[in-house]
Amino acid sequence: MKSKLSGLIALAAAIVAGSAVSSHAEDLKFQLTNGTDSVLTRFYSSPTGVNSWEEDVFGDNVLNPGETVNITIADGRTVCKYDMRFEFDEDSNLDTTEDTQDLCELGSYTIHE
């Protein structure tokens, strides 16, 4: 009886471990291109339904007109739909822009005027 119980516990542990591995989040990767004539100074993203923006992805960097950057969102989540917020240089005539995309299916994204 004791060996059957030990076997069941081991089986249950293996199932739990296997499900933990299969639900492990993968990093979301895509290319962001600035298709505007203005400097993109800040880029924020957060999963759809979250009421606040995550930190600025660019940090101290900017994305100049026509430039492309590889973006990796490694937040440990298993969601695909993200809200995105784009802020431009204060001398720009462009307003802050927001969009929602399925980043699991997205290979590249170009922000336009």
C-alpha cells in the first residue's frame, strides 16, 4: 500500500511539474519601426486590461524617423494582447498614440503619422 501511495505522489508531482513547464511564458519579440517624421521618445506596453502602463521600453534611448529596433517583452506573462503607447518629441506636431495588438502573431509594427 505504501509503495502505491508513493507512486501516486510521484505521478502527481510529475503532472504538476509538466504543467508548470508547459505554461512557462515565452518572450514576445517584434520589430518596431518609426514611420513618422518625428522622434519617438517613449514606448510603453502593458497587457490588455491592466490599468497602468509598464515602464518605458526605450529608457534613455529614442527611435528616430525611419529607424527600426528589436523589442523584447519579457514580463513572464502568458498573454498575447498588449496595449501600446507611443510618445513623440515635444517639438513634434504628433499626439500621443495608443494601439492594441496581438504580439504573439506580430512580427513587426510600424507607427505611422
